[in-house]
Amino acid sequence: MKKMNKKQAKEIASLKGLPPASIDFSDIPEIRDWRGAVVGRFYRPIKKPVTIRLDADLLAWLRAQGKGYQTKVNRILRTAMEGSASR
């Protein structure tokens, strides 16, 4: 993400100080139909580099799936984490 400059930081700070009643929403249409909305679409957690030891056959299987085996490992672990949280 691009770092903001001093002018942008100052503008954001001044906007944060505004009371909600002073914000003009007249040019923003109200959304009434949320059926096509996707939860978490723009959520990007911070990645941390780690060293992990995997069985050789497991690593070979992951790599055989094509590019992005680390992303696949992350997705598998996230699915397991979310599944255990719902129990």
C-alpha cells in the first residue's frame, strides 16, 4: 500500500474530527440490495515468513498442483482454522 504524504495525513486528521452530522451523503446512492456482496473480499491479513518442516511426499503433492503451493498451504490451514472455530 502506498504511504500517505503529509498533506493527505493532515486532510484525514481534519476529516476524523468532523461530527457525523456534518458529512454530506447526498451524492452517494443508498444500497438496498446486498445479495451480490462478498464478505471479506478486500481483507488481506499480514503475511509473516516462517520455516516449516513438511513431509517430502506432502510437499511434492503441493508442488505438483502448480504455482502457488505456499498459497495453497495457507488456504488449507485457514480452512482448518475456520472449521475448528465453528465447532
